[in-house]
Amino acid sequence: MSNDKKPDFSNVQSSSDTAPAGGGSGGLAGAKPDFSNVVSGSDTVAGGSGGGGGTGARTYTIEKGDTLSAIAQRFYGKAKYWRQIHEANSAEIDNPDRIFPGQVITLPAIDTDGDGTPDEPAA
């Protein structure tokens, strides 16, 4: 199932605090970016693969008829990984049998090939 919708970041606003001149421990002063206006498709990349910023996870917007098992089958090749999806989203999903269209969940990196290294979810 292909979704050609791209996330709309046109209304995202950001700001940053910089370190004071001459050094110091500046940086971001606890500020969090505002992504409240972001519109996402069914499966959007949460981290990316460039530099050290890749998180090994991506987000997914629940669609009508989805189950955690079906999502696990689609992205990891085996339905048994639904538990890891639920664990990664326990703050958003109280009951793994009750997910709702429109919910945005994280698809975590899971070691699916047994080599000891977590693998990113498939596209």
C-alpha cells in the first residue's frame, strides 16, 4: 500500500538559544519545537538516516482496520513483533486491542534478523 502524501511542515516554527560569547554551557534552554501544525501521511520517517541524527524508528498513523499485529507484519515481516510496538507506545496505547484511526505511533528499531543490532522498520 503506497501513500504519496508528504508531511506538511509549512506551519512549523522553531527558535534556538545559542551559547553565550566566550563559551559557557548554553545551547537549547529546554525549548521544544512546536510540531502541532504538522500533517503526516501514513508512514513518515521520524529520524532520517543522515549524520548521527537517525533514530532507527519511524512514525505511523493508524488507519481504519489496522491492528498492531498487521502493522508488525507489514513493517517487520512478522506479526509477533506487535508486543515491541505496544511497549514502544505504552504511553499512547493503554490496550493493544484498542487502537484508533489517526493515532500516531512510533515503530521502533527491532532486531528482526537476530544479529544483535536493531533493524529499522521496512518502508
